[in-house]
Amino acid sequence: QTEEHRTAKDTTIFVDAKAGPISFKGRKATLVSLRDITEKEELHNALRQRERLLDALTISDSTFLIRVTFDGIYAFTNKAFNKRFSHIASSFEGVHISKTLHPEDIEKCIKAVEFCIEHPGSIKAIDLRSPSLVENEWIHTSWELMTTLDEKGNISGVQGVGMDSSAIEKFRGEGQKSKAQLEVILDSVIDGFFMVDQNLHVELANSVFAKLVGKKLEDIQNQHLSEDLPNFNHTRSSVELPKAIKEQRSNSFEAYNPYFDKWFFVSAYPYPNGLTVFYRDITENKKQELEIKKNEANLRSVINTTRDFIWSIDNHYRILVANNSIIDLLAKYLDRPGKAGDHAFPESVEPEIRELFAPLYARALRGENIQTVLDLSNSNTVANRLDIRMSPIRDETNSILGAACFARDISKSEEQRVALEKAVERYTILSEVTMDAIWDLDLKTNQIEWSEGIQKTFGYDVTTTDLDWWSDRVHKDDRTKTVNSLDESIKRGNRSWHCEYRFRHAEGHYLWVIDRGIVNRDENNAPTRMLGSLQDINLLKETRDEIENLSHIAKHTSTG
């Protein structure tokens, strides 16, 4: 009988035990023989299990079992195979396998059989296609093939165990299609895109990101982000991306990577197991932004170096740009410094101001260039009179975006203009009623403007001469004294100057004159101009000399 025993090493062995009576030394005894049949018993058990498996496969409703001869003829097909391919044949015994295969799979099947023959006992996996009820559609099957042996142990054919894998193949096809669609979608994204797990290992990326980091797309997968992005650990992304994963909160930020010398706008969107990230190259935008800021800074520097009012408005009368003069003016109405976005007409602005400016804004926004002077003397504002200039602001399509405005307080200059007109009027009247030659000397150019007196009294038909023209007509005996006297008076900062000397008449004779002038100076006390008059005192001089002579004669006569 066969018995199962446990050895001292806790292994199981099978023994064949036999016993029989014997006579030993005149006494009755029993002879027991034990033979180790473990290997035989294990083989027998394996055969029984295989037989049970084959029996199960034979009656299975889902697993296919077939045996095929070397000639490619079905020797056996189980119930499941017969049912699934009943549209091909009602019975497959004696049918050639080519009837159940896609033409392109026959060669592949032959090679698989050859492999099994060359490697007895080895299993060969193979996927095949069989005709379906629908034209041009195929049933996908997956098989494991191995050789079968006859009673003598010789290879007799091939046995296959298979299953219908159409659903799996369809799923696989859909998966490939979805993958292809995903790749197309990702590559259509103009931004660099990648997905990382919680440890910042890249799981998926698009070609834009691969091009950005200078690597092949397949080399990026499963790498830590620091290996794909040079200098990553020294960028803002190394802080913000882990933070987004930890807090499970979307985040967007700008970051500069010195390795690429580029600016990026980074958008991170967390999901339970990682992070989706978009990298957009904004370097050109950043350069333009910095250039705009530079230009704005330069513009503000320029417009804030003047006391004039410089500003611009949009089509809704909102302030676009304003210098400090406008900002301070708006503060008067807003109780705070003005800024871009404020309305050009605060609620507290005087109605008369609104009535004056509103039509001008409207005209400029219609495309008209404005130049006018506003009288604000009746309003409580910063100036009595303003020189106003406005022009439309247009874009590249010539559409009007707003209006550029300029205003200058001309109140003082207007007062000066009126005062000057009165002074000119008085000067003109004085010139007409006097015989004196009124002169105006520009000390920067040495040009002299003369009144009509230079002709009436001295016979010269001139209105403008230079200083040398005047000095050449001073008597040679008086010239040095007179010119030095003028120079000294100007250099010493004297307010006035006068001198008596002889001046040549146009007809050649000399007349005694008294020359008087007032020196005008600028804020630095530098002389800029002299105004004066050249008066003929020749008769007075002769009378004075005659009186002095008579007095001298009388004095000597009385003492005679």
C-alpha cells in the first residue's frame, strides 16, 4: 500500500509499503519493505490535476481548448470554441485552421507551432484574429500553445488554450486612440505642459516643454523636475509648486530662470496625486513691460520738470496720465492726491470749469486739434488765464483712444504783456514829443535799437546799430573816457550810468551830449540790457562856457 510520511526535515514523502510472513531462525516473523515513490506519486498527482483541468476546459463556456495535427487539421475543439465560431462551421474536426484565421495571421501561427516543436514543453503565447459575422471585422483571440505527446512519448501535435480577447483589444485600441488624441491635444497647447506626482516626478509632458528644456520627450518621463529644469532648485517654482501640492490650491506666478535667461508665467493646478503645470514664455512681454515702465518713468521725469499742466484722458473722461501739477490740482477736489483712473471732472469741481472744459474735451475726442485761451478770472481756480492745447490720441488703426492735454498759466505773462504794451505806448509817445535819441542796448549781442531822435537830432537815418557804431562817433579825445566809464558802470553793478562827451553829427561836426542809461539785470545779477537817452546839450554847453567867460572877464575887470 501507499503511505504518506513526514520526515525529520518536515517534508512530505510517499512510500510503497509491503509486508509478508517469513521464518527467521526457526521463529515466525514479518518482512516489511519500504520503497520511496515520492517522485512517481507527484507525477501521478500532476497528471490527475492536468486531467481535471483538461476536463474543465473541455466543458468550459469561456475558455477555448483545441488540438491540431502537424497538418494544421483540428483534431479536437471544445464546447466554448465550437459555440463562439459556430458561424464558421458546425463542427471543426477535420477542418483546416486557415479557415478560422485572418490571412495575415497564418504565417504567424505556423512560426508559433514551429517554436513549440523546437522547444517541447515550452509555452508560446500568440494573439490571433478570426472572421466574425460582420464583414471586415475580426474576433481577437489570445492563445497559449504547447506540443502534445502520444502514448510512446512522441510529439503528436499542438494543443492550445485560448480566450476571446476582442473586448480587451477594443479597450486597448480605444486606449491607443485616446493616447494619440491626448498627445495631439497636448502638442496643440502653445504653453509648456507637464504633470508631476507628489514627489515632483514628471509623469506626462508635451513637446513644447521638451523643447524648452532641450530634451527628448521620452527622456523627461519619470525624472525629477530638478533633473528636467536646470537651476530648478534656485527658482521660485521650487517653492511654489510643492506648496500648491501641499495646500491643494491653484497658484499662478511669474518666475525668472537665469539658465534660460527667460521669464515664465507659471500656472499650477493640483489634483489628489500630483500637479498639472503650464509654463508660458513671457520674456518678450516682460521686455516690453519693462520698456513701457522705463518710458513711463522717462515721461514722468519730463512732464514733472515743469509747472505747466500736462495730462491725458480716455473716451470716458478718465485720467490716463497726469503730471504733479494735475495731481495736486485734483487733490483740491478729492481730498487726496489724484491718480490715473480719476474722472477729469470730480463731483466738487466748479460748474463754470466744467462748462469751459467739457466742449474742448468733446472736440478733441472727435479728432480736432484745440488751441485757445481760457479766462478763469471769475472762478476760484489756480490761474486767471490758461493757454489750452488739446489733440486726439490715435492707435495704429487711426481710432481715437483719448486726448492729450496741455495747459499753461499765462496770468503773469498776460499782465506783463499788458504792462509792456503800456510801456511801449509811453515810449512811443515820449519818442515823438522829445528830440532826444532813445536807445535800447542788448548787452548779449551789443545791438542798439534807436528811436527817431537819432535822425531828428543827429541826422542818422538808422534804427539798429552795433555798439562799435556808437563808439566810432564819440570824439577821439572823449572816446576812451566814455567807453571805459560805460564798461566800469556795468561791471561794478551800478544801476545807472551817465556821461558827457562830444558826439559827431551826420554832417561831420560834433555836438556836446549827455548820455544817461539804466542797467537791467537777471536773477543772477548778470547785466542783460540798458535803456537810455542821448540828449543834445551843445547849446547849453556853449551858453555855460560863455557865462563862465563873461564871469571871468568881469572878475578881472573889477580887480583891474
